[in-house]
Amino acid sequence: MASASPARGVCIRRAVRSDCPGILAIYNHAVLNTTASYDYEPRTLEQRFDWFDAHGRDDFAIFIAEAEGGEIVGWSALNKYHDRFGFRFTTENSVYVAESWRGRGLGGRLLEPLVTAAEHRGLHAIIAAIDAANEASIRLHARFGFEKVGHFRQVGFKFDRWLDVVYMERLIVNGAS
Ligand SMILES: CC(C)(COP(=O)(O)OP(=O)(O)OC[C@H]1O[C@@H](n2cnc3c(N)ncnc32)[C@H](O)[C@@H]1OP(=O)(O)O)[C@@H](O)C(=O)NCCC(=O)NCCS
């Protein structure tokens, strides 16, 4: 399904704080138009800055796909999975590509460094919580060794319908054990 036209000229790099408006625009478009996120309302830039700062404090990586000319066309992040201490070796990941850039391999290019960053951070498990109808994301994660470990029925509600969530997990062989 990935297009024959790869996303040439796009570089993947670690995010800096000034990338937050670009990250926010991609996220909010997905909030308003898709079930990739179960948020209903767009987030504010202030919330995105808080998110960025918390990621810095917790040493959770954020990557950016930047097109020639500087436009941010995708992002990925590791996130805290749970506040309780015993979950500290587990992370939940995010990956978002701007609508007009999807299907050109950027999801994979953003997920790859994320897995490496999780390994370097000493994490043990990466969880992806994916809307069950999101075939692109399920395929993407499967390609990176994520296995389906759960299917929760009708735990989400958006656009006037119940939504199932698939959980996929990748264990990191050299991570905390
Ligand atoms: C999911 C997402 C990140 C994938 O990124 P992408 O750059 O489009 O993905 P890629 O081009 O790397 O392709 C990933 C896989 O999905 C497949 N795919 C792409 N678009 C697809 C579509 N519309 N339907 C079904 N499969 C699709 C590709 O063929 C590829 O499969 P393969 O690995 O078996 O070859 C992107 O579509 C996106 O941002 N979607 C909206 C936000 C979202 O869903 N985020 C994930 C939340 S869990």
C-alpha cells in the first residue's frame, strides 16, 4: 500500500522546542478528522509545550520528520506508560504523519529511531495502543516486530460509534530485564 513515491528530501531528527507548533498541527488535524486519537478537542500550544518539557525531564525521545524548506511532516515519541513505579521500564509510543505525506514510508522512518531510543533509555517494553480499524498503523508496527497482545472491545467512543483498541507490544531484548 505504501506509494511508489518515497518521501525524498525529508530528514528525521530529534525534536526541539520550536517544533511544537508543527507537532501540534499534525496532532490536531488527526484529532478533528480521524480516530487515531480519541481526543475530541484540539490541544493548545501551551499544552504541547508542557508535553515537550515533560518529555525532556523524563528523557522520552521525540523525533521529527522535516521536509526541505523546514515543514514538519511527521513526528514520533516515547511516552510514559503509567505513573506507578513498577511500570517504569514500559513506554507507550506515538507516531503521526501529516495527511498528505502518508503512505510514503515516513511512519517507518519515524518508528525506527524510536525503538533504538527506547533501547538506549534502558526500557524493556514498548506498547502501541491502536484503533482496531487503523490498518496502516497495525501494519507499520507489525513490520517493526510489534505483536498483537490484546483487543479491547468498544472502549472508545468517537464520531458517534464505539471503537475497539488493539494493543501491540515489542519487547526490547537488551533492555531492562
Ligand atoms: C499510521 C501512520 C503513522 C503510518 O505512517 P505512513 O508514513 O503512512 O506509513 P508507511 O508509509 O511507513 O506504511 C506503513 C504500512 O501501512 C500501510 N499503509 C499505508 N497507508 C495505508 C492505508 N491507508 N491503509 C492500509 N495500509 C496502509 C503501508 O503499506 C505499510 O505497510 P507495510 O509495512 O506492510 O508495507 C500514518 O498513516 C498516520 O500518521 N496516520 C494517522 C495517525 C495515526 O494513525 N497514528 C498512529 C496512531 S496508533
